[in-house]
Amino acid sequence: MASINRGPFPWVIKGLASGGFLGYSPLASGTVGTLWGIPIFFILAGKNIWLQGAIITVSIFAAVFLSAGASRIWGEKDPSKVVADEIVGYMTAMVALPFSWTLAWTGFFLFRVMDVLKPFPIRKIDRQWPGGWGIVLDDVLAGVYTHIMLRILMAYKVL
């Protein structure tokens, strides 16, 4: 894949992997990049569960490809500018939930906590899985943890 570093292609990879360059934020790039998830949640909420699942699945594979490409371009294992993983992680957290601003922001903050703390086995995936898979799957699992917490909060009428 020698051509990845030639022509306009690196800018396409960098732009998409960084969430439209939000990942270039000098402070908390992962948090800033995760903000893309909120309008995506708004758009997908209420749609057929199978459609949501298909979009998230395709997005995960795209994030793996983009993260691996950006990692090679920048020469880093997990570049902080890459936020495609945070976006799909948040999408995973919010799948099949009804949209509300309270739920959107609660999910946002819980997801960021899970992504930062990396409870077992998230940290292990982050460190041991190669390339784009390691970059993305830890965030997807953080999204699963967040989704479970949101469902519990909803069941107990906290949200």
C-alpha cells in the first residue's frame, strides 16, 4: 500500500479519520471528536434497528480502515488525531435508544469516562490488538459498556 502517502489520498484519510479535522484539537481531541456522535445519534434514533446496526457495522469497518491508514501516515500506533474510533464507539453506545438531549449528553459523558478509564478488557484490547482493530475495538467495547449503563439508568427511571 505504498500509494497511501501520495497525492490527495493522505488528506482524505486524515480528514475522515480525524472527524473532519476535529481530531486536530490541541486539547481533548477524543472528546471534541466524539461530538460528531451527537448529530449522528439524532439522525439514527428512531430508525429501524437493522438499519442502525448496518450503518454502525459499516462505520466500524470504515473506522478500522481509516485508523490503520492514518496510523501509517502519521507513523504512530494510535494517533490522538484519529477520532473515527470515538465516533463509532459513541454510535455503539447510543444504538436503539430514543433521542433526547438528556440521553445524548449522559451517553456522551459516560462514554468518555469509559474510554478514558478503559475498564477490563478494554485496556487489553487497546494494547494487544494490532493496527486499526486495536484503535477502534476498545472504543466499541467502551460503547457497549456505556449502552448497558444507559439501559440500567433508563430501567430505574433515572433517565
